[in-house]
Amino acid sequence: MRCGHTFTGKIVTGTGKAAFFTQLDWVMTQCAEKLGFAPFPGTLNIDISPRDITSIKPFLGSKVVELQSPDPKFCSARIVPADLEGIPAAILFPAEETRVHGRNILEILAPVAVHQVLKKNDGDLVSVTINNGNNFHRKLRSKTDKKLTVEAIMFDLDGTIIDSVKIYYRIVEAVLDRLGLPGVSTGQIQKANQDGTFLWEKLFPASMFGDHPQLKDEAWEIARKIAPEMFNGQVRLLPGAKKILQQIAAQGFKVAVVTATPRQNMHAKLKPLEESGILDLLEEIITADDTAKKKPAADPLLECSRRLAIKAEKCVYVGDTRIDIMAGK
């Protein structure tokens, strides 16, 4: 078992209940410490064969990682480090009394929205490699031991430094409610967000959108009006974000933020950074209003590089979605 075990499963729709669990403070903190990442809200659910279920059992021994609740009344969970087609991940094994799926369904934790990054939909196949526990932690250490040959590190904001994803869901829900439209699942909202462009029409009943082409403009207008207030006081730092930014700045790297957030929403989003004393670590902040083209175009990152007076090839960009990867290339 030195190299782990690879298997393939079919992506299926989940119950939506995992989003609450994965965003608990103790779950996010322990995942960051033990896996090297904080999980994106929810889990990816895959249907696997009975043979693969059997092959997984040898990994559920001493090398399994425990997520222990600080509240004895709350169930803990077990996770097994894995690789999801190049994305660091972990298989979640909930306590028996909290299991909501059959034993053929595996729940996968990942630091990003897997559907977006891998461009996968329900019914598509995905490959998972279960890592040897010791090898996994060795890889984490080896990555952190390497010195970066760069001068600046730029960060995305939402989902990378701050926990704001759930607020976006609530904004979409509020917009649909004001338009008198039925609600949608978080999975549908994630699928409507494609490579930096939010496709409202994917959330509208097909017949209504055809009869009311202006509906998309109305949705954007409502979203722009309600967003500042909905973000106000609701944004939190992701676990470990403060420590990471402080450590990077202490090593002499220039730190910056490049976000697709409009300037009007930045005050509320930067408030937790200000309150925690790390806002002053940011030498530049690029918003959606600073360049004509937005991510996944590289323009915002190049503008940040220009303002920092550092060549682009000496900069690193850290984000949590497919468009961040595309922009960083």
C-alpha cells in the first residue's frame, strides 16, 4: 500500500447536509492543520463499486485522520487523505449515527468547488487516489520546506482569505425571492457560476426567461443593491488565514489581494482583516473596478504586478477556483 489505491466513481447529487458540517469552525481548523486545507462548503458525492468499497478498508486503520469535536455531544468523523485528479482531498467517513448515504456513496472533502475546477457534472466519472497516510504528510512537509523563488504572493479574497461563500448563496436566494421565482439548491448556484461569469438564466424557469429577457438585468440590479448590506458584519476570516499572511510577510514577501469583488463591497469584506490586524500587510488591493478585463483574464494580476513594481514571473497567485488557476497561468 505504499503508493495508495486509485479507483473511479460516478458523481451523484448529495443531500446538501454536509455544507453545515464542513463549515463548522472545529472542522475547518482541524482540516487545515491535518490535511493542509480548509474544505469548500459541502462534499462531492461519488458512487463506487462494491469491489472498491472492499479495497478501501485496509486504509481505515492506524493511518486514518480523526476530526474530533470539542463538544462530546457532537459526533466526530474520520477522514482518509486522497488525491482527486490533482486536487488535494480527503474521503469523509461520518459516524454511523449521522450517515445519510448508502455505503456505496463516498463523500469527498476538497479545498475548492470541484464541479467548477474539474468541469464535472452529476453523472460524470472522477478518479480518486487514496494516499498512504505517512506519505501524505511527508508530501505536505516537503512542499512547505521548499523556499519560494518569488518576491510577491497575491491572494484571491473570497474562499481563500475570507469565508464569504455562504453569503453569496444568500444573495442569490434573496434575488430570486424578490423576483418571485422559486428557490434553488447550492449545487445549482455553483453550476451557474462559470469561469467568472454568473449565468442567472440557469436559475430561471426556461419559459419565464424566454418571455422576460430583461430578467437577468433585474437580477443584477437587485444583487448590486442588497450585496453591501448582506456582506456587512457577516464576513469572517478563514481558519489559518491570519497566521499564513503574517508568516509570508515576515519572510519578506510582498503580499497583495486580487479579487473580482466590486469596490463597493470591499469595505465589508476587508473588515475582518482590519479587525485582526493584518490589513496593513497588504501592499496592493486590486478590485473588479481596476481593470477592464476580469479573471480568468490575467489583466488584474498583471496590474497588481505593475503596481508592486515586480515582474510577473516573480509573482505567485493563490486562489480556490478554476478561474484563479486560469488567471494565474
